[in-house]
Amino acid sequence: MPVTTIDGHQINVNEEGFLTDPTEWTDEIGIALAAQIGITLTDAHWKAIRFLRKDFDEMGETATLRRVSTVGAIPIKELFALFPAKPAKKMSYVAGLPKPHGCV
Amino acid sequence: MKRLLVLGAGTAGTMIVNKLRHHLDASEWDIKVVDRDDVHPYQPGFLFLPFGAYTAKQITRPRRGTLPKGVDFVIGEVDRVDAAANKVALVDGTTLDYDYLIIASGTTPRPDQTPGMLGEEWRRSIFDFYTFEGSKALAEALKKFDHGRLVVHITDMPIKCPVAPLEFTFLAEAWLREKGMRDRVEIIYVTPLPGAFTKPIASERLGSMLDDRKIAVESDFMVERIDVENKALVSYDEREVPFDLLVTVPLNMGADFVARSGLGDDLNYVPVDKHTLQSKAYPNMFAVGDASDIPASKAGSVAHFSIDIFVDNFMELIAGKPMTGSFDGHANCFIESGDGKGLLIDFNYDTEPLPGTYPLPFVGPMGLLKETRANHLGKLAFRWIYWNILLPGRSMPVPTLMSMVGKKPSNTMTKTTK
């Protein structure tokens, strides 16, 4: 697995650039990852990222869009506005989590 | 007397009671299975109904006839499971007590979950093919369809038999060609996934097959609603896909009683250990087949392979021993591609579908990820195997755990990224 340097930190990532160890993540790394995909994080972005991080801690897996909307109370429409085109992938990337596995 | 209660007499529940009745002493174990009706459908047959290939009789049987002697079959609707008290209440007021509970209530298409889907165009220009009624209605609609936009659509993952919408698309394309109407029909494949399928190598292969057939793919499409007046799918990011005939796979959800009983996740699937299928909340509860939340395809082959492991584990569990079997997520699916040909894919939690031959190296007789006549014949033969070997719990001459024998891994990637 490749190691990359983000914001001065050495980070383990997979071939798509997703963090492989969620505990290496910090707010600063989140800001840097968002910048890499052209997103400047606002409070609304952070609300989604905080929910994803908290839910991952409790459930051991990344929440799907449906779950962010039903449990995290952020409408799917808003997630598409915050993280355009591929919100599930982009959100988990910024939050330092694996892609949700709804896709099998 | 110990009591084993199974909720659902579909593919998984039927295989389980057939196997366990052989293993469990009838003087010590009472086995009950509950379902809401007495009709067992051969669900893969629904795919062919729209093209007039099967009659209703060939693809349904009474559930009673598929169950072994010594198993009590109860027809009734489950109201809720009281897991703390080891009781199941039926809607008619009956209470069933258990020592071990197996939830095998599957997954169901839910057109009610997408605004506009169940409106006035439902079964007029909007169809599903995952139910007998839907598939029959679609057969009638196809007879009258001679030009326009045919849109095949998946609402969200996971869905039962994730290759079926692709198969439907390939079959429809071949059928239109045969009828001499292909030039007058535009076919669009609309998916919430980034490509044709979930796993990279298969997605590339299946994607190029769509391309060869001039089928357009609208990817990363999460439907918000159906605009009934203008006959169009509308996504959350405000893309619109107009249709003349829409064949949709509605949102799939587990049974409502799972939600009522507080046992499900946000799609009513029961959280279980992915290697043993044991409930994460109650050690005397299992969820098998499509009803669980394991990250594998919702498919009969997964149910079949996992139940082989489950039965041995269950015997260890009731003997007070640790469960030693570990399910690997093995799935094995035929993919009809039209013109009397088909593909076969074989994969598990960690290894994506790869090219090669199955089940033996070089000789096959099935080709993996490759269109062949043998794969199509395999799919057709499978109906007989389903009724006569699979459901009765007889053993199949293929390995339970996925094997790399006959597979050709690519140099770059053998592990799936989920």
C-alpha cells in the first residue's frame, strides 16, 4: 500500500487515495483531502463529515447516503450539492474512511 | 423438545429445513417454518417471462411440496419477533416460541419508496420484473412496444441478483433485434453505480458489452423521484432521463417485521457476523439468504454456499462447541447475454470475478466472464437443478468455498476495493 504525505503528515492510502487507517485522520488532513478534490469545507460539509466519523466509530463501517440522510438528518439532495456528482465516495474520502459497501 | 423456528420458506429457508431435518433427531427437535403463502417461485424465471419463455406453471410450486416430512409448515404473516423473550407473534394472534430463530425473510422490491413510481404510470409505462405480476405485465407491454426510449433502471444498491438488470438489458436488445425493431428503439441503462457492475474487471467487460450493443449508460444516477407527467427519471443532482418504457428495479428492503422488531439496519437487513451469519445482537438468532446485511450479492448461490457452512456450524453450536466454519462470501452467477449465450462469474468477499474456466481448469465446461453457449445452457438447466437438487438440500458437485482453480488473476489487481 502506498504512503503519501498530506499537510506534512505521512498517511497510508490505497490505490484510489483513500486512507487505509481511519485513526490517522485529523481535521487538517480532512481539509487537505477536500482541497485535492476541489472542495472548500463549510460548516455544512463538516456536519456530514462529523456524522460519518461518529457513525463509523459506532458501527465499524461507513454510512451509506441513505443512512446519512435518515440517521444523520442531512437530505440526500443536500449531500449532492455539498459533494457534487459522487457524494458517497467524496464524503468518505474526505472523512478518511473506506468507501461504503452498498455496492456488491 | 428443542424448537427451531425458521421465518421464510424461500430459497434459503427451504434449503435449511431440508438439511437440518436430516441432521436433527426428530424426537429431540421440533422444526417449524413460517411463510405468508404456499407459492414458491423460481425467481430466476421472472427474467425470461417478459420474452415469453416460461409459463407460470414451470416457475412456481407449492411450498409444502418443497419441504421435508417432519417439518411443520405454518402459513401466516409475522407481526414481530420478541427476541428477549424468544417468541414470535403472528398477525393472527398466534405466538410461536423458539430456542433458535432463523430469519430467512429475504428482500423485496419497494416501489412505494420512490415518489411517483407507484403513480398512474405503474404497470402502464413503468414496470418491474422481480415479481410474477410485474414480469407478466411487462410481457404484455413489450408486445405493444415498437419504438421509443427503453430505460432500464436500478434505484439503489444492494439489490437481489445484481446482474439481472444487465441480463434483462441484453435480452431486450437481442429480442428487439430479432423483431427487426432495434433501429427504432433507444436503450439506456441507468445505474447508481459508477459503471455497469460493482466489481472492476467484470464492470469493464460488461460495460464494453453494453457499448458493443449501442446501449447508453447513465452512471452515478441516484433517483429522487419520477416525473409522471413528463415520463422521466429525475436524480438528486437534477439530471433527467425521459422514457417511453421504464423497466425499474425499485429500492430493495428486508421485511417490515424485522424493522418493527428493532432487529434491522436502515434497509431492514439483520446485522450478522459475515462469516457465521449469527446475529450480532442475539446468539440464538441467525439471518440467512437475502435477509442479512452481509456484504455479498443477494443471490440464491450465496444462500446456497453460506448454508453449507451454516449447517455444520449450527451442529457445533448446539453441541456446545465453538463454530469453526467461516463463510467467504462465495457467489456464482450466470449472466444471460442474449442470442442463446451467457457468461458466468464466480467470486467472494475478497476476490472479484475473474476470467478463466469453471469448475475445472482449461476444460470448464463453463467459461468465466466470457460469452458462451455452454453458460446459457447451464442457466437453463439450473431450473431443474434448483427444484431437484438445491432446494431439497442435496449436494452440488462444486466447491462451497470459492476456489482460485481455473481462474486467471490479472497482474494489477486481485483484491476487490469496496
